[in-house]
Amino acid sequence: MTPEAPDDHWEVEALYDTCFAPGREALSSYRLRDGVPPVAGLSHVARDSGGILAGAIRYWPIRIGAAEALLLGPVAVHPTRQGEGLGAALVETSLAQAAPLGWERVMLVGDAPYYSRFGFTLLQDVEMPPPTNPARVLGRAITPEAWTGITGKVSRWRD
């Protein structure tokens, strides 16, 4: 795995188009990403020995009230490489690099049974923009107690 480089952008987008249903960009999480670059050093690509893109993961800065957080996603593995543990490796490797970069918490919109193995739990007091299913809003503390007292609406990052 290597950090995603600017030259990887369109190939990663093609992978996401392959792995996700049409209209993915209409989801509320994409509104949080509009005009905001992915977090440098956390967004990664995985290639096979021939240089073929096998998987990718991206992270975006967001705010929950006044608190800073990471938004994980999308993460995707090419259909021909699924079941090899590549998605788990992308999640684990990238999350391990978040704390040294100063991030305290990460959230995502996803399947709780899958992401619970990485320490993600339901965020009951965090509100994603509609039409997000609240049962899919999950978070993980990167530093101890990082979610304590964090409540409110998720909004786009603004510098």
C-alpha cells in the first residue's frame, strides 16, 4: 500500500465506479467532500505486482459541531480481488497512521457488522445530512475518549 498520489485520482474514481452503484455521488457523504481535498497521508491505494489498482481508501476532514473528525470512505476493492483481506488491510493500515497526523476520531456511513471488527460503533448523537440512515453512522475513537461529548450535525470542512 502506498499513499494516493495525484496521478492516481482518475484510476481510483474508475475503481469506485466499478464497485459502487450508479448515483453514488448523490449520497450525503459526497456533499461533505465537494471541493475538499482528501486528507494527505491517509488516502491509500493498493496495487498488485504488475501495478494494477486493486483497492483504494480515502479520508476527508469534516466537522461535528465545532469538533474536527475524519470521514472514512469510500473504501473499495476490485471485484476480482475481494475476499483476500485487502479491504481490511486498507482500513487498518490507514487508521494506524491517523493518530500520528493529529486526528482523534473517525466516522463513516457503513455496515455496522462489517466495520465493528475495526472498533466502529453506532454514533447516536451525531447527525449526518439526510437522507442518511442513522443506523449506519459509525465512529471510532483514535485517541481514548475522543467521542466523549461530541454531538451535533456533521458539516463540511472549512479552513
